[in-house]
Amino acid sequence: MKTKPVLTLSLLTASMLAQVAAPPKYKIAVPAHENEIVPLLNGLGEQGYRLIAIGPAAIMRLEPAASGHYQYAEVTSKRDPDKFLKSLNELGEQGYRWIPFSPLTEKNPQATKYRYEKAPHGQFGPAKAQDISSAEAQGFRPAAVAYFEQIITGKFELVMEQEAQSTKSASPGPLEIVGAMREESLMKHVDELSKQGYRFVSPSVSGKGGGEGLIMEKCAPACGGPYEYRYFDAKSPAQAEQDLNAAGKDGFRVVPTALRPKPHLLERDPNSKQTFSYRVLEAKDAAALEKAVNDADHDGYEPVGYVPHIHVLVPEFYLVLEKRMAAPGS
């Protein structure tokens, strides 16, 4: 008669211990040395985590057990574009996919193969729209701009990606490369094109001998739109958060692939009633950041990526988190 309460107490204690020991949804990984990042990521990958944002710290999210383990590898050459792409393609053949704005690659448990190439261009000047369209006809899509630090000056290249098992339901539309020395001038071109049915595709190398550039593509009727665009700056977490929330209330949403380069774009589909809320966190202290990210998760916020701010020639990075708000009438 006395064993039942004891057994019940034991089960209750075990249940409480299991709850206490439950791993956090997000972990923040910061290696002691740069060459330790891949072993660190792979160790967390074996525990069921996946990299979702890379910057001063790696943001890792716990994935469902059925999804399998993600693996990571590093591209061997970081300064020479041709050697970088050779190494990247060797990894792509093994199922690793490039993580833009980093030398890292990720292998999905259900991996396909990937191929990479520079957007074709001549000796001088970046690729033109027709060059990128030519690569797209072979199944490549713009991925991101990579910077290669060299002895005299740096070099930018637009990297294009082909997924081996991808199928295209329709041919890509006409492309336009928008470039300008100032964000205000660039956004005027973006607004003109968006009114004509174009949508942001990826960052690009500016053809203005500097400045900023991006690629717009004429949207097929099925893609919705016409899309509208704004941009924001990130001088401080408080200022960025205020500006993002003001735009989010109007239905503008951060474009993750446009967070690292300028302009930092926000996009709105006027056919949608969805609104968004944002939090912006400093990324200086790993323990504090991990707690803040997991606390924000309880409130429905998910990390989107890092946005940089150049402060005295040194970039500071802020982590942007997003929450979808209930649409009116839902």
C-alpha cells in the first residue's frame, strides 16, 4: 500500500528533472579561435541544432528529431575567387550548400548537390543583366555577393548557385541591375521598377565604380505584387527597432538576404494584411544574447539575421528578430 505514493513521487521527480534538463531551443556558439568554428557547429549539429544566422556569434536552433543532423564544412580559400569557387564546388558535389557572407557551407540531411559560378563578366566591370540571364538559362540563380580580400584592394563577385535537383515551373523574367552611390538614388530606381512589377532578387555588384547594387526581376503574375520597398539603417539597436516596428505595422517585412549589404531592404505585398513586430539585440555578450533570444522565443520572435553598422571603421552587428502579428479578421 505504501509503494504507490513512492512510485508516484519518483515519477513526478523524474518528470521535473526531464523538464529542467530540456535543452534550450536556441544556443549561441562563439569559438575561442576562428579555426574552431566548424568543429563547434558540427558538435551542436550532432545534438540536433542547425545554424540559422552567422555573425559575431553563431545562432543555432534545435530542430525536430525527425529532421536529422546538419553538418558543416569550410571553404578552403577565402581570397582568390577561382580557388574559392573550386573549393565550394567540391563541397557542393558532396551536398554542402554555401552560407552567404561567410566561408561556411551546410549539408542538409536530405542533401542534394549544388554548383556555383561567378556571374559571367569581362575583365572590367561587374556582370550585366544579360550575363546573369544567360547563367539563369542554365539553372543558376544569384546567391549573394562575396568579398575577396587581396593584397592591394578587395574584389567583389556575384556568386550564382545551381541546385542539382531543382525544377523550374517557369522561365525567369527580365532582370534589371540597379546601382547607385547613394541609397536614396538607388531606392528611386527600385521604386520605379517595383511599380512596373519587378521584385528584389539579390544583392549585386554595383556598376558605378563603388556604391551599392541589387538585382530586380520582372515578376510572373503568380508571384503577387506589385511589391513595395523601403530601407532602414542600423545606427543602434533602439533606433533600428523603432524604425522596423514602424514599418512592420504598415506591413513591411525585413528581407533576410538584404540584411548584411546595403541597402537593408523591407518589402511589402499590398495584397497581404500581415503585419510584423521586431526586436533588435546587441551581440556583444554570448550568454546575455542566448538568454535574450530564448526569452524572445517565448514571446513568438524568431531570429532573422544580423545587420551591421560601421562604427569607427569597425562593424558592429545587431541581431534582428521578427514576429508575425495576427492579421486583421483572422
